[in-house]
Amino acid sequence: MKLVYKPQDKPRVGEAIVFAIQQLLAIMAATLVVPVIIGKGMSPVAALFGAGIGTLVYLLFTKFKSPVFLGSSFAFISSMSAAFAGAATTALGYLGLIIGAVFAGFVYVIIAVIVKYVGVGWLNKLMPAQVIGPTVAIIGLSLAANAIGDLQKGDVMKELEAACEHVDPVSVSVAHPLIAILCGLVTLFTVIACSTYGKKMVKLIPFIIGIMAGYAVALIFSVIGKVASVESLMLIDFSYFTSLVEGGVSLSTFLAVPDFTFLTAFDAFGELSPSYIGTIAVAYAPVAFVVFAEHIADHKNISSIIEEDLLEDPGLDRTLLGDGVGSMAGAMFGGCPNTTYGESVACVAITGNASVMTIVFAAVGAILISFLSPFVAFVDSIPACVMGGVCIALYGFIAVSGLKMIQKVDLGQNKNLFVVSTILVSGIGGLAINFGKVTVTAVATALILGILVNLLVKNAKED
């Protein structure tokens, strides 16, 4: 898709604000869900604040040349759980999250220093198009099940009784799957129509229009379901709004300070021990090497979209420093290490808006809206099926962006075919490898296997 706005372009302020909201809607669900998965009183809103801070740090290091938003990283979920598992108190667990992010960020700093003096030529040889292309595709395809799973459910949940006493109850959506799918498809088709047939502003904000359309349909079904007491029609959880006015309307109904984990974390300094610090280091540092692979794939992808090699300018060393230091800053406020988001890259690809100014506004917006209770409640209330419809487009574009990278690769040669097929099958198959508390994700495993196969066959001569 031809870019409407290049990275250095500056849309009008009003347009930039709308574009920024669209970026936030694209990344917000994933950013908020990481602290929810971890639990332990972690605040999703604080994670959003941290993502905004981390993104601004990243943009500073990359000289405002890379149009990518940083959000909570799923790769560190097991590491974050380990931080709490080894902590005697919740406050110490929070401190462990911050220390862990520092360890992970420090790994990035070390790699950045090496790249600064060695260059990136070796990287292009190690990861040519036949390696990096299918790896980018895997980033999108590996998320496909999440999108389809969300497409079939709403946010009003009920608990099913466990089959036996030792099994925890399971929460399931009360909405009928076909109703949920209808709302998700309304969202998807609206996004597609706006992106392909829309003119000017409509073409640039297909996700906002799509989410509003899907939400409107879900709202109609939910209101009917509420009035008629038909559970299968209820998609939207209205408790996010009713909780704002519990006890009456007050300032907190509109403004609320996020629950920053670092406020209690530093009270636990006296509880630190060498063994706990060692546990954190082992849990976090190896994962940083895994996320490094995804960092390369994301930046190769966005480089192909904007037709500017970000690994050369501003340079891989700067993108790594921005990602690493930004991750430290994000964890300081929200507890979650950050990473570049494929959803953000896909949003750029679909809309043709690569303006870094949009990312700046999105980062500032993430910081500001984390204090706005009604907006956070609205985002929380967007049913899973609506976001599932959006994610079909987002994840699909990530996959297609990767496949586009191998258009010029001669797949008639078996050596290239073996590399691409190994990556696709191992990645789609979900080949993740566990080493104790460290998990090498399916994407990283696929990339490593692809590199090894490519090294094995690259010198082969075919007739």
C-alpha cells in the first residue's frame, strides 16, 4: 500500500489525535491483558501509562524515525510470574519486576554496543529474506487462534462448575457464538470497506470506524438481552461503567490516578537477597535474547513497509537501546517490560499512515487517558468479539507483510524451500521449547531453526 504519510510527515493536530486514538485501540487490548494475566494486584492502567513512557523513550533513541508503539510484552509473562513466586511479599515481587526489566534491558544494551562497533552486515547475511520473511509471517499466524477465539465470545461471563473438586471453575462467555461472530464480522467488514473504498479521512481511520460499528451492534444485542433477560444476547459487560458511579458521582468518576507498582516496590529494598536477584536474572535475561529475534523481525517488517531500512538509519543499535531502555522505563511505572508491537506495525501497513507524529501523540495519549476513568471503562467494555474482528485484519496483515518479503526469493530452489517450510511449519505448529523457567517462544524457535537450516544449505548448488 502506498504511504499517505511518511515517517517525517506531520498531519494536522486534529488528524494526528484521531490517528493516535486508532493506534491506541490497536495495541490497547494486548497491553492491558498482560497485567491481568499476572494478577497480584497489578494495574492494567498503570501498564498503559508505562507503555506510553516506554514508547517516548524509544522514539527519542531512534531519533523519531521509527513509527512503532511499544506495549506490554507477552514473552516475559513466565519471567514475571517467577518474580512473584520467589518473593516473600507482593512489594518484593513488584521490585523483582523492575529489577528483571533492568536485566532484560541491559541485555539489549550489550547487544547494541556490539552492533555499534560490528555493524549489521552480519545480520543481513544471517537473516536473509527467506529467513526473516516467513518469521514475520509467523508472528501474525501464531496469533490467529487468539483472534478467532475472541471472535466467538463476548465479555459477560459465567462460571461453570468444575468436573471434580481439585479443578478450578472455568469462566465462559454467556453470549451465543453466532451472535458474537456476527458482531465481529460487522467490525471486520467495516474495517475492510473503509480501508478499500473510503476516501481521505475514512481511509485513514478504518479501525476506529470498524470498532464503533461492531460496538453499536453489540450494544443493541446487549440492551435487548438485558431488558428481555436473554443471556445469549449479552456481549457487553456494563459493570465497567456502573463501577464508576458506585457510591455516587465524584471526581474519581472522571479522573483517577493509576495504581503505580513502583510506589510500593521500593519499600521492599530491605528484603532483597542475592539468591532472589539471581532468580530474577535467570528468569529475565535469557528471554531478552528471545525477544531480540522478534525485535529484528518487527523492524525488518516496518522497514519494508516504509521503504527505509531502520537497521541502517537510525541503526539497530539505536532501536535496541530504545527498546531496552524503554522497557526499563515502562516497567518502572507499570511492571511490564515493553516490546515493539506487531499490531502497531500492521496498523501502519493498513492505513498507510507511517507518521511518527502519530506515535508521539499515541504515547502521550496513553499517558493521559490512563487518568481518564470513562475512557478506560469504555475500552475495557469493548467486547472480545469486536476486537477479534479487528485482530483478524491486524494479524493477517502482519502475516502477509512477511510473505511479501519472500516474493523475490526463488522458491523453485529446494534450499530456499526447505528454509521457508521449516520456519512456517515449526512456527504455526507452536514449537516452543522450555528450559526451566525460560521459554523460547514458537516465533523465536522457528527463527533459530530457519537460521540453522539456511546455514546448512546456503552453499548448495542446484541444477
